[in-house]
Amino acid sequence: MNIEIRLAEEKDLPYILEIYAPYITQSKISMEYTVPELNEFVERYRNITQFFPWIVCLINNRIIGYAYASHAFSRMGYQWDASLTVYITKEFHKQRIGISLYQSLFEILDLQGMVNLYGIISNDNKGSIHFHEKLGFQTEAVFHNSGYKFGEWVDVTWMVKHIRPISENPALPRSIHQIDHNEILRILKQYTEFLIANRTK
């Protein structure tokens, strides 16, 4: 079995969108109502990857999961905060793929100088809340009846993980493109090897 974690590329986006679509159309896990058109999704990817990592996991050359970071808030004073997203094809749940993708993000985001990482989770998604807790996130707030989808109001939990100490004069975060590419490849290889060694058969 061939397993690889690597940076996402534009050619991957149709397959990534296939993973994401059921979470929109069949659940309240994503609060989007309609599946984005591919050209819209490409623009989303380009905007995110100007600054942040977007990574994918492949098994036997098939993309089965992805994760990325994005700005949690738009104001400059929040530039040390990132929001994380991860989606895995359902047949590959509970096989340490999400853990490997997130741990890869943690290390890359630390190199970028990020401080606070947020997970914003529909309370329908109890599995994701448990997943984030397992990786060291703590509940910061619960916004009751914050979302509305499929005729129901949804509570939303904000969870946070601090990946570096608070300092009085933090250095400005760096773009993913300012990070040594070999260092990124090292991290992705490390978690590919972790996944190979630890994935449930």
C-alpha cells in the first residue's frame, strides 16, 4: 500500500471537492448550503495558499483526505490566529489520517509563527469535538443557535490550541512561501512515515 502526505496542488481540487461535497449535502458538519463550483473552489484554494498550507493524504495515489489553515479573523491584530479545516473520506475515518494531517499543520504553522489555532465545529459533529480534544484543543466558547441548516438551528463550538507561548512583541507570521521548502518536505515525510507505522490495518 502506497501512502503519502504532501502539499495540495490545483490538479487535486476536483478530487478534494468530491470529498467535501457530501459534508455539505448530507450533514450539518459544513454550514455551506451548496457545493461550490470548481472555479470558485480553485479561487478559494489560491487565496488560502497565498499564505497558509493546504495538504492532502493519498493512499494508492487516491486523495482520501485533506487539511488546511486559513485566517481566523480578517483584522491585522488577529494575524497570529489560524482556523483549521480537515475532511476525510468516510471509509477512511478512524485510521489516524486526520491526526497525521493536523500534526503536519501544527508543525508548519509553528514555523510560520502562528500562536492560536482554532477549530470551529457544529455541535452535530461530536466526533470532531472529540478529535480536537484528543489533539490538545480546549473549548473556548459555545455559540448557541449560531447556524441554521436543514430546518434546524445549530450550536457551534469554538475550540483553541496554543502552539507557542504568548509574548509581548511577537514576530510577524511568515507566509508558507517564506518557509524553507525542504523543512516542509521533512515534516510531511515524517507524518507520512508516522501514518504508515500507525494506521489501523
